[in-house]
Amino acid sequence: MLWSGWGDPARATPLPESVVGLLRDLLGVRPVEAPPLTLDEVVVPPSRLPEAALAALADAVGAEHVRTDDEARVRHTRGKSTPDLLRIRAGRAEDAPDAVVLPGSHDEVLAVLAACAAHRVAVVPFGGGTSVVGGLAPTGLAASGLTAFAALDLRRLDGLVELDEVSRTAVFQPGLRAPRAEELLRERGYTLGHFPQSFEWATIGGFAAARSSGQASAGYGRFDGMVVGLTVATPAGTLDLGRAPKSAAGPDLRQLVLGSEGAFGVITSVRVRIRPVPDARAYEGWRFPDFAAGSTALRALAQDGPLPTVLRLSDETETMIGLADPSGVGAELSASGCLVVLGLEGTPDEIEARRARIHDVLTGLGGEPLGAEPGEKWEHGRFNAPYLRDALLDVGAFAETLETAAFWADIPALYAGVKRALTDTLAGSGTPPLVMCHISHVYPSGASLYFTVVSAQGPDAVPHWEKAKHAANDAILAAGGTISHHHGVGTDHRDWYARETGPLGMAALRAVKDALDPSGILNPGILIPPAAEE
Amino acid sequence: MLWSGWGDPARATPLPESVVGLLRDLLGVRPVEAPPLTLDEVVVPPSRLPEAALAALADAVGAEHVRTDDEARVRHTRGKSTPDLLRIRAGRAEDAPDAVVLPGSHDEVLAVLAACAAHRVAVVPFGGGTSVVGGLAPTGLAASGLTAFAALDLRRLDGLVELDEVSRTAVFQPGLRAPRAEELLRERGYTLGHFPQSFEWATIGGFAAARSSGQASAGYGRFDGMVVGLTVATPAGTLDLGRAPKSAAGPDLRQLVLGSEGAFGVITSVRVRIRPVPDARAYEGWRFPDFAAGSTALRALAQDGPLPTVLRLSDETETMIGLADPSGVGAELSASGCLVVLGLEGTPDEIEARRARIHDVLTGLGGEPLGAEPGEKWEHGRFNAPYLRDALLDVGAFAETLETAAFWADIPALYAGVKRALTDTLAGSGTPPLVMCHISHVYPSGASLYFTVVSAQGPDAVPHWEKAKHAANDAILAAGGTISHHHGVGTDHRDWYARETGPLGMAALRAVKDALDPSGILNPGILIPPAAEE
């Protein structure tokens, strides 16, 4: 993973000159003047890890699995939000962990937690490092009497532990990256079917801890819906959850761990349901006259079926910019209306039967079929948007995303409110943006909205974005939406999350945290406000 | 609701003489000698409610909504398990609430909780009163410093608050009984699709608090999957949960309330997703050579589809007895193999298309179609089993049910283990039983098992049953099952629930309880062991 951006540096693709020109003419994007830094130019503060803690960690996992060198620390600094990238590109690593610890088993995770509790060192679980919500940058350490923090990198816990073909479930270790998990399943004829945009780098444990949702969620569901069992190492001991797909034995404690973002414990194994690899896949595009008509069509499929496996709708601006295919951005400026991308999986016969019924629904609601090409272009570029962001940052543009979900009745006002908040705030800061949106996850009772913002970077890009993002967060809550549909809470959404959840909900979460993590070493300030700030 | 049994006394149906004879010959059932008691013969202990508490409750809800008369107290004593019925039929009401309180609003519930916290009176939320797991009989009051307990009957909170046709959701008050909820929805063209055996008497709030699952769960899902929003009155204030169908904003706190059985708060409104009333329904029967073959067929439909709306498989004994149709019990003694009942809903075309595909699957796996009659008989008698139990108790038989769920790979050992535990224990007590079983809820990764036990009652029926039930509970945990798939925990399953959940899981639940119910007045000893016993 590129320390200053996304993914494999060999796959970086500069923007075509035509797009750079467009960005200049449309948004006033000006070239970045400073040349890019190299990793060894990043300013890393001295490690605060006490000697005794270092020795205890070496005891827990072996000295070779405790790293305090600058490179390891920079590579575990913050996550992959645009502010994260702009800070690290500016050479700022003040949020670097004081050490990186790589446990090799559940018991070693328990030993690390015990060592850190004894030495007052905070622990931040680290999977793919792909958080875009500040989920890897703890806060309030000093106020909590913590001396340092360690990134708990789970990459050594990367096995497929069990594949139960009768129950159609697989048990994975948390540090396994998603492409390798798919590979291991495919060797046996199965798939998980979980393909979020972070797919190429994210891990099984991260999916669970942050309630990930993938691009094929219409067909395969969300990750939290795939999980049927969890093992969790906490400072107070081990939780083993999930004896059946569903139960009436009290509250579903799996759902208390899913979305807990490492604040309650470290997920050390995940049992998920799996499915046979489909025989065939087919993608296609549709055009609707506007976002409202397209939303109505998606709602019809979500409520009355049949649902395809992939279903997404771009608004007018996103359709015009052609963002559904990052490699062809700007090529479609003549495109009008709103693009719908459909993906279908199954046997060829099943695909045909379902396609025919879907065509009837979409045609009846004003859709115009565009054939396979727009769908296949989307599929081809589906994991490329983070690379596109790097290229935009390189040429002096600012690009970031945010997302929410709500009940269908609230979607129009939510869409308008967030768009207005982003546009007004960034225009007020002197960097009027392009704001694009798509719906990519639908349910019978509601849907998600995913916004992409592009503007000129300007010298104060991070504080200007924070102002705009806060306005968008306020707009989300005002319109009845949730502060995140699949990115999570981290530190960035924490204050709005607390407002959404209410003081009593937060008190319940705090009580669980105190029971499982009595010394407060796990992810301080992530998800749950630091005790010192309450 | 009949105080000493189930439902509407006008619908009670005595057993045919032929069945009584069979019970005598097969199980040694002997007539009950004592004549049935009338309600006013039940011995009700004096109310322990302090005068000051009575006054405070009258202030909270109005004096006319606080009842301390014997009849009201008997009608709120315990639930509808067979031991509950045998105890009340024996005139024992030592678990009667000291008062019955009927709040008329969310705020009145909050006021009742405040009054009870101030006066150290426990509160037991009461919906339909249909608990079969001791969910209405709190324990450990004295040890917790509580002077009395009040049943909080929610029947006045019985409204449809909102129907959102765009989002396809409805908001109900908790005390609304299910048939009336269906009626209110049907007036607008919708259905909830939730039909547990307790349907005719159970309430919306009870479904949520106890994670109910209905007979059409294959098509409509479990109740906890239908809930998208909840309002909860707790002694510490109000929780408002659910701004979107799904969210990544932390753990799903709705799932902490669902299944909490009143131990954390009183559910005062429930937002559920609804569906259009189907155009048509069709039921039919299939025969499989044995339970293993039938299970394989159900698993195939659950994993690879298509799923019908109703799907259940009776084992050989249940098929022979004809229990799928309580009105025809004993009429099918010549039936061999295992009966599958299928229900299909939709437009006639959809039903036909799905039926054809299901027939292909079932035929390929050794099933033999029996036509519509067995399915229609099941549908006709679907809510009658509790009446049948009353009739069995009347003639001196003992009849009770229990249920569990597990992953598919564990189902065969779970089935054998529970059956053996019940048979051996009851035979050892001198009342060898008939043990019948069915699968009525399937998932891609597992299924539920529902056991029905019939034996002679004998003079020590309750302690004998408790011994058998404890052995079955042990067998469930030993085989990897969950202690309940849809009946819940209550007091009856509490110890096994604690074993299943583990000390750390229980500590998390206790922490939540302490945060939401700091004075410990809600359902003491239900779900969570009394603090005094820890």
C-alpha cells in the first residue's frame, strides 16, 4: 500500500491533459507547487513507548514482531481519508503510532492487551489501514493517563481456519485481505460476494469492525448480515459468539461487536456465510430522465423485486462527469439524465429470467436501456476511484467522499440538504465544488446516498474541507439520516454519532466499553468520546 | 384469554374418545381426578404494594388504571408454559403481581418507572401474557431490596401511529395485538407477515422484546429482521433508535433492545417494514422417506432457493401423530415418512413459477408430492396447537414444547441429543414420552428444531418435566445449539443462557442493564441472573 496515497504505486495513472484542463476551467484547479515528499522526509516524532512496555510487547509476540522504526510507524499513520493523505503528503506524522505490533494468534492478542494495560499503552487494531473516518488516530491519550499507542497490525492472522460446506460457512482470521479470502474460497467453489471499493486492500476483520457494505450488497447483503460468528479478544477476556444463524437467546451480541471499531475488543476470527461462485455475471446500463425517476425505479426493485446483484444510480452530475467509470472521467460530458448500473449473477437462464422481469419494471418507470457497455465499464473500473483521487490530488484538485442512509421518504430532502451544505460551504471558502451523488445500497425501507466532492485544493484544503464536512454532517442529522451507512464513525464522525445515538445510547456503549476494556486502552476516542471530554 | 389455559374458552375442543384411548394405551395417560378450579378458588397472596407506591402509581396513570383485585392479579400471573398452566390450575398464584398498571402513553410509562424506582417496586412489562419461558415471573426481589412487583400491562398502547407508504414502514404501539395490527394494515393493503403460533394473542411489543419468529419466516423473515426503529422508555430516560434501515454508525443498538425481554426498558413504539398483501396463497404437502432426507431438501431450498413463504418438515413421529393438523391428531397413524408443508404467496403467476422450480428441487431429492390437502390442513389448524394442549392437560396428559437452532452441520447431533435426553429422563421418571420434532425456520447456514413432548401427567408432572427440560437444555448446549430460537430466555432458560453467552457476554449485558436501569427494577431475574446470585 502506497504510504502517501492508495494501493499499488504501479497502478497509479496520471490524469489526461484534457481533464486537467477541464478542472482548471471548471473549478479553478491550479497545479501543486511543492514537489512530492519521499517517505524518509516525513517528520516522525520520537516514540513514546516506555522501555518496559517494549520489553513486555516483545515477550508477548517476539521481538521481531514489534517495530518502532520510522517507516513502519509512517505506514501505520492515520488512514486513507483525503485529509489523511494531504497531511502525510505534507510530511506530518504527528499521529504516528509509537510502535507497530504484529501478533500471530488469538492468545498473542490477549498477551498484547495485557501488556498494554499493564503499561498504560493504547492499542489501535490495524487491518488494511483503509479507514476514511479517522479510525486509526486515537485521541485524548494523555487525559486518559496513557503514555503511548501501538498499532496492532493483524496481517499475520491471515488464515482460512475452516470451511463448512454443509452449513455453507467459512471461518477467517481477521488480518486476511479480501482478495486472498476470495481466492481461498474460489479454490473450493465458493465466494463471499463482498466487494466494497476498498476490496483490494481491506481485511475481513476490518469489514466486521466497521460494518462494511459492498458493491454487490443488493445480491449478497452487507457484511454484518454475512457474519454468523465472532471471536473477540478483549482486555477482560474472550468473547465467543454465534451458535446458530439466528437466536432468541437475548440480544444479538454479535451486533454489539459488529461496528464497534475496535473500541470493545480485537476481532480474532469471523465466521461468515458463503455462497457458490455464480456461473455467469452480466452488467448493463440504463438511463433515467432524472435522479427522482431513477430513485423511484430503484425503490420499486428493492420493494417489489426482483433485485439484481449490483444496483446503483448516479445523479445527473455524476452521470455527466462519468464517474461510474473512473478511467473514462470527462469522456461523457454530453451524457444526460441519470445512469443506472445493474449487475446480474447466476446461471445464464436465471440471469435471463431475472433480466426480463427487471426490464419490465425499469421500462415501465421511464428507463431507457443502454446495453452492456456502461455496465461493463463500471465493472472494469470498480476499484479504481481511490487511484483517481490520488491523481486529482497530484494535479492540485481536492476530492473526497462521504455517505449516509435514510428511509426512502427522507431521501429527497437528505439529498438536497447535503448537496446544498457542501456546495454553499465550499463556495464560501473560495473553492466552489462539483458535488456528485449515487445510490449504491438499497433496502425495502430505504437506501444509502454516496457523495463525491471535487474542487480546487487551495492552500487551506484541510480546514476548508472540515468546515464543509461538518456542515454536511449537520445536514445529514437534520434530514433524519444516519451519520454513516458504511464508512463508520472513527474520530471524524464521533460528535454527530453521539448526537444520533443520544446520551442514553452512548451511556450504554460506554458501560459495555468499561466492562470489556476496564483500563480504557482500546482505541481511545474512536467511536466513543474520550472519558475526559464527557 | 383463558386464565387457566389458552385463548378463547369458546374455541376449546375436547379430545375425541379415540385419542383419549390411544393416550391411555400408548402412554399410560390416566384421567385427572380433581375437578377443575374456578378463578375465585385460586389462592392469591395479599398484595405487598406499599400504600405510598399505590398512590404514586395512581398519580402516574390515573387511579382507574391501577388494579389490585384478585382477578386482575391472577390474569397476570406467570405465562403460558405447561408448568405455568399446571400451577395455576392447582390454584397456586404465589407469583402473582402485587398490582397491574395500565399506562396510556410513553410518558406515563416513564412516570410509572420513576414511581416504581422511588418506591422500590419491580416492573414486569406485560403484552399478550404468552411467555412460555417464565418471562413474567421475576425472581430475587427481596435480595434486590424490592418490596413488590407490578405487571405493566401495555394493552392501552394499542395504536397504529404511522404508515409510511413510500418507505413501506408502519409504527405501532407495543400493546397492539397481532390480529388487530394485521387488520389495520390490511385496510391499507399491507401485511406484516408475522404469524407465530401465539399470533392470536401476542403483541407487537412482545414480538420485539422476545425476538419472535413466525410460521412464514422463510418468506417474511424473523420479527427482529422486520424492525427498523424502536422507542424505549427506561428508568434512565428514553432511547430513540433507527434512522435508516441499516447503518455503520456503531453497533446496531436496535439489536440490543430486541431480545432484551424488558430487562433494559419498556418498548413503547416499534417501526416495522411492511409488505403489500399477496394476491394469492397456496399450501401443499410433500413426503420424504425420513427426517435426514427431508432436512437435506429444506437445506437445499434455504441455500440455493427458491424459498417458499412457509416451509416446515415434521419428523417421523410428528408425521405419524399428525401434529401438523391439531384438529386431526391421531387420524394419520398410518402415515409414513416425513411430512413437508410448503406455503407460497404472490401473484398466481409468481406462485406457479416458484412452485415449478421448488418441485424440481424436491423431486430431485426424493420427495413425493401429496397435493394441496396436507398443506391446507396445516394452514387451517396453524394456531390451534395451544388449544390442543389444554385438551391434553384436561384428560391427564402432559404436553409441552421446546426449541433451539444451530448450524446445519450440527443439526443431526442436536436432534438426536435432545430427543434422547427427553426420552431417557421422562422414561426414568415413569412417564415415557412421545417426542416429536419439526424444522420450521430455515436459514442458509442453519435451522431451528422444535420439539413437542407428550406423556402421562403423573402426580409430579412439574418437577419431572423440569428434570427433563434441564437435560434437554444441557443436550442443546452440548450439541452446539442455542438455548432458544424464538421462545426467549425468561427465567426458565437463564442459567443455560448464561453458559451460552459466557461470563464476559453476561458482564456486558449487566453493564448495559446497570446503565439503563440503575435501580434494577425492570424484570429482576429475567434474562439476567439477579445480582444477588452472581
